[in-house]
Amino acid sequence: MKHWLSDMLPFRRDPLNFMLAVGKRAKGPVERTYLGPTPIWMVTDPELVKSVLKAPEEEIDKGRLVYKLRKVLGISSLSLSGEEHRRRRGVLHSAFARGVANQYVPEMTAIVRRFILQLMQLKSFDAHEMTSRLSLRLVSAVMFGKDVLQEADEEVIVQAVARVEDDLSDEMFRVLPLMPWEQLRRARERKAARAVMGAVVQRVRGRSPEGSVVKSLEALNLSDEDLSDEILTMIVAGHHTTGNASAWLLYHLSVVPGLKDKIAAEAMALQDESGEISAYKLPQASVSLAAVKETLRLYPSAHWFARDAKCDQEIGGQKVSKGDTVLIPTWLYHRSPAYWDRPNEFDLSRDFTSKAFLPFGAGARACTGMGLAILELQLMAIEFSVATEIRVLSQVPAPQPKSAITLLPPPIELQVALAENIPQTRAAA
Ligand code: HEM
């Protein structure tokens, strides 16, 4: 019989390889991992995942690992359940769904273009450091309205998230208590991060115009603190994930032979008389869409997520008890040779309707911002491909990402310059 801590060291040393190793050792679709006193059941077979994620919340629901995020984000639709969750999600879903998000395309395009000009003035830059700012600008334009979030606010949010991510990630599966002084330091960091981000939220709330997502949330009549937490969650969940994916997207645009040219040619073919692509044509831009999806397959920002069993039950032939954790290892599915040929290689021709493709989760708790996130990434892919040359100045292939609360890109030094041959018209493409 295994010891209840026998997986802890391999997990701590290398969480990404640990997920792959559990996938290999699994005898059935669900494998127990030994990461502490509470059993953690990893659903290793993606065929089973959707039924787990679609189970009624009386059986399986968000639980202890997600609740740990409340220390920073407060209580919001990310960790709530039941009627209150549905009420808030309804508002957010109608703001971010792909068709609805289309209205933001002109403003989002303008933001990406201004950002490209800024990057061109830099000798070089770290991909993630810059893309996290761009993603924050994009999600904020949608949440609060045009130009409401200012550069200093942006800096505060990005720095605050970076400051608490490592500590939170360390505490997710920690069984040994921290030394009292370390507990104190972390509590102080969190309090500071929450306070500075809360102050930004209050400032931008006041400046948000009618019609913005913030105003729709205000109509829910939440308490001041609840509303602030909900907005904070959207900003953090919305920019951090997309920022990670964007860094990898730029990396791929620079290292995958011919990728940028294919996306640029497709964009030119879809543009209208004014030289712009109508938002409604973006779903037809299959090359840029595939580039985004393949980036999310290789580097899913949410590389795992979790639920708790709310009653005793059987999952995939295993007896799972009330209170046990159920882990969904997206990283394992996305890198599994059983579902993907040459899983570690970038390939646009993959079938993204596969059950093993799950970057945004599934069911009633699937990502609220999915439509918006895909739109943002697709616009970035197009704008960078058409107007720029991107060079990687650091290691190729890039080193492993870091497993934290999200999947963080390693330092990747990039350089962006004006493309030598910017196509002028459809004919020119
Ligand atoms: C590439 C970008 C993104 C990725 C990969 C991503 C991934 C995910 C995943 C996997 C989940 C489900 C977690 C679970 O089931 O426990 C989720 C939930 C969520 N995401 Fe995203 N996300 C992204 C962008 C965004 C954006 C742009 C927003 C908002 C503006 C957002 C807001 C949320 C919220 C609020 C939830 C909780 C939904 C609920 O529980 O009802 N995400 N995300």
C-alpha cells in the first residue's frame, strides 16, 4: 500500500512531468495520487472528463483548492455555487460570449496596434512581461470602457498578481505548515496585493460609462465588497491567463516557419474595402484560429483545475468519498500521445474538436471569458503577423513553462520590428 505522501516529492520537483507520469501509471480512467491526507483523484482519461464536469453540483463542485484563491480574489463567481453563481455568471456570459464580444473588435484592434508601435520602440523585451500588460489593457477596455484603466493602474495589477502567484501556488498542495514568520509575510503580501488592486477597482469603477460590463454587474445589486471582488476576479482571471497564452503565441509566430506569412495572407484575403476584417469574418479565419488553439493546446494557461466530491460516489470505477478532490489535468490530455500525433510539436492541422482539447474547461463552470479570450488572441495573431517581424533572442526551443496557479511562460526575449513587406491590398497578398 502506498504512503499518503508518496507522490509529494515528484510532484514538488516537477508538477508537469508528474501529471504525465500519473497518466502513464494509471490502470483505469481515474488514478489516486498521494499528495496529502485528503485523496486526490486524477481523471487521466479525457473521455470521462465531460461527465465529471457536467455532474450536478450536489455531487461534484468547486472546493478546497479553488477556495484558497479567495484569500486574494475574495468571494466571486469563480468560487461561488448555486443560484448566486448562476445569477452573476449570466451577466458575465452575456457580456463576453463571442458574438457579443464582437462589438469590441475595433477598440481591441486599436489597442493591439498601439501596443505594437510601443514594442517596436524597445530594443527587446520579455514576452510575458509585455503580453500580460496588453491582455490587461484588452480585458479592461471591455470591462470598464475605453481608456478607463490608466498605465499606473495597469502596473499595480500586474505586479500584485506576480507577487502573490508563487505563494498561492506553493500553498495549493502544501501539507507541512509554514513557519509562523513565513505565514505572516505571506498574509502581509496578500493583504497588500488585495488592497492595492481593490483601490484600482474602486477608481476605475467610478470612471466606467453606461453600457460597460461593470455597469451590468452593478445592476445585480451586490454589496460594495462583493462587486469589487467580482470585478477583481474578472481582471485577474481575464488578463493573467490570456497574457500567458499571448506570450507563447508571439513565440510561435517567430519560430514556426511560415506561420506568420500564412496568417497574414489569410487576413488580407478576408479584409473588406476599408482594409479591415469584419468581426463576423473572424471565425472564418481558420489559420489564425488554429494557431491560437494549437498554442492553447501546447501551453494551456489553466493546466489543471479541481473539484471536490460533495457526496460518496463512484467515478471511473473508483470509490470517491465526500470531501475528496478530483483533479482535471489539462496538461496531461493536451500532451498525450494517445490523442495527439507528435504531441510536443506545433501543428496547425490538428482536430480541435477532440475530447482531449480542454483549454477552457466544460459544462456549467466552463470559462466565462472564452469567447473574449479567443477573440483577443486571434486579433493579436493577425495584427502581429501582418505588420511585424518578430525575432526570438533567447533559447530556441524555449525552456519548459513554470507550473504555478497558471502555466507561466519562462523568460523569452523578443524583438519586434516593422515587417519589410506589409501587404497593402487583397491583391497584394
Ligand atoms: C486564454 C485565456 C483563458 C483560459 C485558458 C481560461 C481558462 C479557464 C478554465 C479552464 C476555466 C474553468 C475552471 C474550472 O472549471 O474550474 C475558467 C473559468 C473562468 N474563467 Fe477563464 N480562461 C481564460 C480567459 C478568461 C477571461 C478573458 C476571463 C474574463 C474576462 C475569464 C474568466 C473566467 C471566470 C470568471 C471563470 C469561472 C467561471 C465559473 O466558475 O463559472 N477567463 N477559465
